[in-house]
Amino acid sequence: MKINHILLTFLPVAAMAAGIAEADACTSLIVSAGASADGSTMITYAADSHTLYGELYNQPAADHPEGAMRRIVDWDSGIYRGEIPEAAHTYATIGNMNEHGLTIAESTWGGRHELEGSGLIDYGSLIYITLQRARTAREAIKVMTELVDKYGYASEGESFSIADPDEVWIMEMIGKGKTDKGAVWVARRVPDGYISGHANHSRIHTFPLKDAETLYSPDVIDFARSQGYFKGKDKDFDFSRAYAITDAGALRGCDARVWSYYNRFTDKGVDNYLPWILEGRGEPMPLWVMPTRKLSDNDLKWMMRDHFEDTPLDMTKDIGAGPFDVPYRWRPMGFTVDSVEYTHERAIATQQTGFSFVASMNDKRPEAMKGILWFGVDDANTCAYVPVFNSTLRPPHQLAQGNGDMYNISWDAMFWVNNYVANQAYNRYSQMIPDIRRVQKGLEDSMEKDVADAQKQIEGMSYAEAQAKLGKLTDHWAATVTKDYKNLGDYLLVKFLDGNIKRDKDGQFMRNEAGLPVQPEFGGYNQRYFESIARSKDGERLRVIEPQTK
């Protein structure tokens, strides 16, 4: 059916679950400088994948001789793809940030399958090569588009958040299929005072054709016409409708995450977009909105922990949350009952996150910390975000590549101790999450205070002195969080053993006058669970019937 000139191909939910929920899926939220509390630009990223190990990537700055080549290894598969000439000088990178505070995040939306890229450079390589070669967001867009123009693009439809201390851009790109190794793309600067985001669906619709803050490939419209994706005047061209697939998965499983972000920070008609999210009716959500207040990096940390709480899609409220209000659903997301297909919600926070971050860029801070990468591994909801800086020379041991992997546990790797905590909570969420929040919030409050203090302390220091001090700060907190989360996991195991809840006071389990454990509490289940039993076919069997006495 046609809705506002877009053909919505609402696939069956089972197909949606297999295609969208099973794929690597990511979320990136955006805040312009004018929309932030301290004038920083900010972006977030959740690298969600069932096979991605959470660690902090790092490349030192380097000078390269003429003729040096750079290997291209596909980020998702690890497969060697080829080589390109190395730049004469490459910048240092730490995670998805470089030494100049340039930060890049992404989310994959696939798009028209026949346009999957057939070139050399995949989206992950594109990010990390660009971080080594660009200083600003605009320069990054130039580097990225020149790379795919020269060497070809190897991935599917992709959205990128590209931020420096002054500007934030959203760029969307898709390949041209088997016969042309290049790509078509469009990039827009998020206006000052606005927030934006993307989550595995193309978000750029129509755009101004003559605007210094909108950039696009020369053939972005002509190529769509040549493929039969668009007919009409140039001014009416819609990138998302031409190149993306707007099905139930793209709306309910993807755009809904951006809707939840908008819903949290604005009160101007966001509910009007629920028909679009749930049924594909009405207007698509705007690319950006103005929030009702200015956001902090702490706001974004908690937004990354979102499960649609306090909205009509709240994952703690439906029957799938079970007896402990669990806001998680195991894959596959779709299921069929009596030939009717259903889906669980897909929230920003999810169990299969490899790593996530909240990046804050501000050139009013000292040079060595103009970029702060609040970095976490595993589920964003239960992790503690550790401060990493644009000047950081190397990852701390607890986040270093090679310290454990998806098949090998390392108890001094932050990824594994976070999983130790989170995977216990998935079984008895409502009972365990208060203890996790207590430790998590205590750590993050302390880290935020330390970062604020460090900013004052390094004023007037040389770059090298400030770099050394900030490096020690990152090392300290990575070690502290890892140790405290291992202790937290041990505590949860003991406290909630065998379905009981051991009594404690001031962090110590209680004993009687003889030194023995006091009687534990019996946490039981929530009322919804009991009601579901009573209303089931087993309800009558389980009903208590008092014996009739003579």
C-alpha cells in the first residue's frame, strides 16, 4: 500500500526477526553543541553483535615511508580484503575517537539488497582509516567519500555519526551493486540546538540541494532514477525512500529506538509518530528535533540503557517480561501462535552489545581531554562507563585487545566481569537490578567527579604532563571497575542463591547471635506471573480447594 508516496513492504514478522534482529544492529544518538549542557558535541554508539568481543581498539600515530601499504581487513568477518596506499602520517586513535577528538559511530540498515557494495573498503575499515587521516568532521566526510570513490565500497546501507568539537553530521551511504564498485551518499549537519539519531534504518529523507550544511554525491539522484527507484523532480528526491527498505522491521525494530530518544527529551508531539512506528501510518519522524532541555553526557549514558520504560512499548510490562520484569528477549525476536505472527520489541539496550560509548567533544577543555570517550563493554544497561581521552596512548589492560575473547574467559577483562553480573540479572532482573544500580551509580558518580577534578588540575600543564595524568586516571578506573564488578558478581551469586534473597546490612550478610546465617527472604514472583498461571489451562489444577469435612 502507498503511504505518502512510499511503498511499504511490510514483511512478515518472522522474516523481520530473521533479517533485522538477528543481524548486527547498532544505535547512535546525536547531540549538537547547542543542545548540550556544557556546549559539547556528543554522539553515542552501541556496537551490538552476537559475536563481537568488547575491547578498546588502538592505533598509535605513525609516519609511513613512500610506498607503504595498509591492509584492509573486514571488520565484521576478519577476512583480508586487500591493500591501499598508506597515508604519509596517520593520527593516533583510541576506540572510535582520534587524538583530535574526531569521533565516528555507525548503524547498518542494509537497504536494497541488489546494491550491496562490491568494492574494497567495508564500513568498519572506512571508520578506522578515516580516524587515522582526518582532523574534523567535514574532513572526515571528504576522506570517507574519496576512499569509496577510489577503492569502492564493500558494505550495505550505512548511517554514520561524525563529530568533532564544533560540528556533528549524519551521513548515509549505500553501494551501487555488482557493476559499479562506488557508492551514493548524502550528509547533513545537525543544526545547533537539535538532537538526532539513527538505529539501523535510513533517516535522511528529502534534503536541500543547495546548502553549505548538506553534502551529497553528484549522482545520488541520477543513479536512483537509472535504477527505477525514483521518478520526479530533484527537489522531491527522498534518499531513504529511494534506497532503504521501509518494512515492519525498519520501523518497529529500528526507528522505534530513535522515537524513544525523542520521547525522553521532548514533549512536542512525539506520540504523533507512534502510528508510523507501529503500523507505518502517517509521517516519518523528523531527522532532528529540539529537546526541551539541554542534555549532559550522563543523560546519554542513561538513554543508552533504555528499554522503552514508561512508554507504550515498555518491555518490563508485557507478559514477555516474566515473573521478574525482565526487559530482555532472547533471539529470535519473532514468533507464531495459531498462524498469527508476533514480535518482541527491540530496545536501545540489549544483551548482545560488544561495546558502547558516550563521546563528548569540546575544545574549551584542555587539549589532552577535548575528547572524552565514556567507554563500556557488554550490555549498556549494566555496564559502568570508564573515561578514556583523546590523548590516551594505549588501552588499559582490562580493556586491551587480546585479554580474553568470546570463547575464553579472563577474570581481569572488563567484558567478562560485566557479563558475569548481567547474565545473573537477566534471570531475576527486578530483584538484582537495585544492587547493580547501587554499584554502577557509585562508580560513575566517582568517575565523573574525578574527570571534573582532573580538568582543573591539568590546566597549565604541558600536553605530555596532562596526557600522563589522564592515562593514569583511565588505568585506575578500568582496574577499579573490573575489580568491583567481579566482587558484585560474587555478591549477587551469594545473595540470590537458590531463589532466596539473603539479608544484608551495610554490604555485609547478616548472622544471628550464634554466627549462623539468618533466615533469608523469599522473593517469589510478581503478580502478573500468578495471574497468568491462574488464567492458564493449569489454573484449575493448581487452585487450592479446602477439603470438605464431615
